[in-house]
Amino acid sequence: MCLGVLLAAFAAVFPVLSGRTEPPVYTLESAQEALGAARATAADRWAPDALYQAEAAMRAALLEHRRQESRFYLARDFRAARSSLELAEEKAVSAREQSTVAREQARAAADEALGAAEEAVSEADHYAAVVHLARREQLLLERARLSYREARIHHRNGDHLAAAELAEAAVDQAFKVLHEAAGLASRFTDSERIRTWRRWIEETVAWSRRTGAAVVVVNKESHQLTLYAGGRPLRTYPADLGSNTAGTKLRSGDNATPEGRYHITTKKGQGQSKYYKALLLNYPNDDDRARFARLKRAGQIPARATPGGLIEIHGDGGRRKDWTQGCVAVRNDHMDELFRRVEVGTPVTIVGSTGDGGVFTDLVRRYRTQGGGAGRP
């Protein structure tokens, strides 16, 4: 009988001695801390599946924990609750680690996308400054700038996925602008045009060689004005051109510098010109007028348009950008040198390119494929 009493007493206290009746307080706290740490890393965004598993294990543990708390003390058994809490902690730690890795990967991808966007938008800005874009492309370039700025804001705020998406949109928009600009500049790589421009220069320089007189050659792509005498180049000056640099001069107001063979008709000293000193050219010449009439008949020029005029080589240049309404601008000290060496009647040949490369050639090679599609370097 004594043995039976002892066995009964042992059976009564065994659950207490084994610890199964004690709530897993520290295990619960540890699991809750792990789950909080996972949530703090935004695991709901970066590792949602792992976080869901951790939260599911926690819900099961808490449910079991409450069920055991409602039972008679000696009948409680928190082992299943403790096991679920340990699983919840394990899953929470995994969610935190996955979230951290995913977030860092997204940050790195966003950094790369932003770098590509910055380069593409900057390049589009650069070429837009030398190629006169249509209104549609100007708006597209502005959208590219806006997308890039918004991408940087999202990146700073930790929204790396949105940052990468906006940065990629900025790249696509910028490349569409660059492709259009390359199309506008493609005539500077046209072999037939280059042969014509080279012939103009050769004939102009040959005349200088025969006569010993001065001539002027302007290369739009290289933005250079070269003074020759006796067929030999004396000086080469940097030149600012019309703001529609890549364009063909068609009519008044298009802000394009004409291409052709001209001569100086008037030398304007200080006080006679709006821009320091000036050398007035005979634009439009006969070729310009014939082309203008042909295009007007074809409806490619507005009926009320005129060919324009007052194209000069003048001072107040040296701004390192194309800003004139079609004239060629050089620095005032360079204008003084030209003014001393040229006369009324001096030939002035303006070409688009010599085929030796430059800003337009580079643009076309980088952003226009042989088939005419958009290309990326």
C-alpha cells in the first residue's frame, strides 16, 4: 500500500519535475524577438514566404500555449508549444537573413540601374545640346530626367525595387532620345555628302594655293574655323554655330548654320555689328535659293517662309556651345586676326563634316545600327 501511495505521489509531481507544466517564457520571448527583428528588416517585402512560415509557427505556438494555460496545473504540457516557438524562432531568423540578402541585392541592382540611368540621361543631355530635337523628343528627355530624379528619391527612401524600375525607364527614354538624335545626325556620316564636302574644301584650298589669297573653311562637326593662305592652313579657331547645329539650313528662323560655298560681302568693324566685328556672307547664294524653291514647291517648307539671310562670321563667341541663329561666332581676339587677313570677296566654305569623326559621327555609331534600329553601346 505504501508503494502504491508513493507511485501515485510520483505520478502527480512528475509533470512538475519534468518541467512540462511550466510555460516556456524565455522561449516565447526569444521567438518574439526573432520575429520582431525579421519584421524590422521589412521581411514582409523581401522574404514574405519565410516570414509567413515564421508567423504561422508563432500563431500555432500561441494557440497551444493558451490552451495549456487553461488546463489544470498538473495536467498542463507545454512541450508542443515550446517546439512550435522554437520553430517560429528558426523561421524568423531565416526570414531576417533572407530579407537582408534580398534587400542588399535589390540595393545593388538599384545602384547599378541608377548608374546606367545617370550615364544615359547625361549623354542624352549632351547630344541634345548639339542636335535640335523635335518637341516630342524634348518632352521624352524631360521624362527621362524626371524618372531618374524619382528613382534617386525612392532609392534614398529604401524602396530599391521602385528605384530600379524608374531608373530602367529613364534609360529606355534616354536611349529613344539618343536614337532619334542619331537619326538627325546621320547625314554627317553619309558617304556621298562627305565626298561633296571634301571636294568643296579641296577646290577652295586649291584656289588659295593658285592665287596665294586667304580662304576660310568652317567644319560644323568639329566646330572649327580654319584660315588658309597660299593653300596652307595658318590658324584654326574654335567656333560656335547655330543652335540647330545638326540641321540643314532651309529657311529663316530654323537656327541652322548653312553649308555651302560663299564669300565675304561686307566687313563690319566695331560699332557696325551687333556682335563686336562681323564678316557678312552672301547667303543665300544661287544654290540655296534653288533648293529653297524646290522644297517649297514640294510642300516641305511653309508657304510664307523665306530663305533668310544675314549669315555672318562674327565675334562674341568662345562660349563652348551653339547659340547663334545660324552664324559662326569666334572669340573677339580671333575675330581681330581674321579681320586683318580677309577681304571682301574672300571665299568662305562651310561643310558639315570631313568624315574624320566628331560628335555627330560618334553619336551615329553609338546609337544607330545599320538597320536603323536603336542601338546601345
